[in-house]
Amino acid sequence: MSDAQHAKVLAALAAHLGSQREAILEAWRRAVDADSRLSTASTLSKAQFIDHIPKMLDTFERRLNAENDPEEKHEAAEDQKEGAAAHGLQRWQQGYNPREAARDWGHLHLCLLAELELFESSLGADARAAMPVARRALVRLINDGVSESASQFAQMRQAEAAAQVAELERGLQGLTALGERRAGAWREAAHDLRGSVGVLQTVSTMLDREDAPEAVRAQSLHVLKRGVHSLHELLSDLVDLARLDAGQDQLYLDTFDAATTMRELCGSLRPLATERNLFLRTAGPGVLEVEGDRIKILRVAQNLLLNALRYTRQGGVTVQWEVHGTAERPRWLISIADSGPGITQTTSAPIAQALEEATREAHRVDDAPQTTSHAEGTVPLEAQNSQAPVPVAHGEGIGLAIVKRLCELLEATLELDSRPVGTTFRVSLPRKYS
């Protein structure tokens, strides 16, 4: 069979695949829906699910048509890899893990292979000699998809790890700076200063000084309580994040009323909203029975709600819960919407970028005021002024990283909708676990 005849058969196959495009995509979606190990896809719209695949099929058909045109064939191959990388990135942003992405590509491979075999059955014996070329091109298509997806997963994980390291470094630098600033104020305890914990111990010791004015003792106690609370929260977050990253945490499943849990959470934080002149509203069914790890779900909702209250200056926050998903795969949804400044991205902003932005924008350790320079009664300026802020390492970036890790453990998807004014986080969780 001549090269021209090979090219003619491959061109006919490309035309056939183009005419069957919708049927191929629909067969792929049905195959994924039937796969019990692919839960994330059920939460996606048709457009989100299909994503870059039509463009990749276009490049596949171009490769088939360009069998005798090396330049066009090479260009199509490069476009195919670019599309595979974009699709892999989008799948990560949609909540897929590497195993799910590989199974997703596997189902698409089988659907395309079935279409190739159907086309081959209509060919004569001579024409079938061109089909091995088509099969090799299909293998390259799927190989590009799987390998580029894996590469994108690795890059995004590396970016997350770098963000966490930067957050830890800022926390350590802040604690060290806190110790150095306190050293001048507590000269008699300089030999006991060993990092930030030593500073807190020194403040505690000062509370026992009989010659300290009552006002100074009260402010020292205030500084101590806030410092201990802040340090405890940061260390707890770091331990939790390390345990989650190490895969040492596990789910403790039970049936509970999510509506009651969400109302109780909002009730406990409503005084904080009132103190900041914000509203905190709730909406959802009176009863919503779900299965899940109540403590971890509560941690996710609490972190997102505290984050919303922290960054909202006017208006307030609305927390909503509702039934979600399908009869075959029932889910439920937590939505936390604020009226604060939105993240500078589109409404379809990937959650990975949103978390990275939140980490960059997280509060830095406040600059501690300088102390007065002599006298035995010397105290930090914040102890002289009850309105001065106490320097703390907020660690919101770590908190959001914990939210993402908990969502992965809970098999939940985390979505972001951000506008110039107002940001909404949506957490979609299974109502039952297999």
C-alpha cells in the first residue's frame, strides 16, 4: 500500500472521528460516571468535565491528516502536549488526584479505541494496513495526556510546599524577632530567653514582681494571654498540617445533623461578627442528616468562616448548607459568602491560585513597638497603651492549607467564586461514604 493510500485512509479516519465527536465525548462521560472510584467528576458541569479535550482531539485529527507532512505533524504534536498540560492543570484545580486523572484518561482511551476499531471494520484488507499508524498516534495522545497531567500535579504540589515553607520561615522569623525585642525590656531574664517560648516564660515571671504597678501587671497578663493563645494556635496548626501531609490522619465517620452543627458554629462566632459590626446570617434546611467526620468538617467550616470575618470590613457573611449532587451520588454543600474585597481573579479562578494568593496576603507578624530604654519599671509600649496591637503570627496561609488537606481527606471539593466585592467558598461533601 502506497504512502498516498495510507494518508487517504488516515484522513478518512480523521473525518470519521470528527463526525463522531459528540458521541465519543458522551460515551466517555458515561464511562466515568459508572466508575465508582471517580467521585470528583460527578460535581462538574458538562463544560467543566470536557474542558480541553475537544482541542486535543482536533490536534489528534491534524496528526492523522499530516502523516506525509513532517512540519505540520510536528506542530500538531506540540499543540497536543500543550493541550494535555492545560487539561492536567485544570483537572488538579477541579479536585482530581493523580489516580483519578489516570483513570479518566484510561476511559477516554478506551472510547477512542472502540471508535478506531469500528472504523477499521468497515475497511478492506489492504486499507487496514494503515491502522497501526493510527493506533500509535492514539497511544501518543493518551501518553501525552497522562504524562503532562502528572507533571502538572507535581509542579502544583511543589508550589504548595514552597508556600508552606515560606509561611513557616516567616513564623520562625517573627518569633525570633519577638524574643529580640523583648530582651531589652527584661534584662534581668536575658539568660532565660531561648526563642519565643522563653519570652512568654519571662512575661509570666514578671507578673510575680511585687514592685510592678497594677496597670503594668494587668497589661503584662494581657500580653501573656494573647501570646500564649497565638503561639498555641500556630503550633497546633503546624502539627495538624504535618500530620495531614504525612497521611497520619484518618476519618472517623458517624451520622450527624449538619444543620445543627452549622447553626451552633455560627452561634459561637456571632459575637465576633457583632464586635466587628458585621452580620452573620445562616440559611439552609432545619435538618440535614449526613455521614462524615463531624470534627474535621467543623474545622473546615470554622477556618473558612473565621477567614471571611477577618477580611470583611463592611456588610457581613452568609453561611448556607444544602443538599447537593445526584441520587446516585448524594452530596451536600457548605457555602460561605462574604462581602469583603474579592481576590483579583476571574469567577472561575482555580482554587490553587486562590490559596496561593491568600497565603501571600496573610498578615505578617506585626512590627512590635520599641520599648523605653532604661528604668526598672520599663515595659513595652503596648503595655503602656491598651489600644496598641499585640504582635502575633496570624498564619492564615497555614489555615487555608489545612482546609485544602482536610477536603482531600474528606473526599470533598473546594471551589472559589471571587468578585471585586465578595468572595464565596463552596465545599461539596459526600452524604455517605463507601
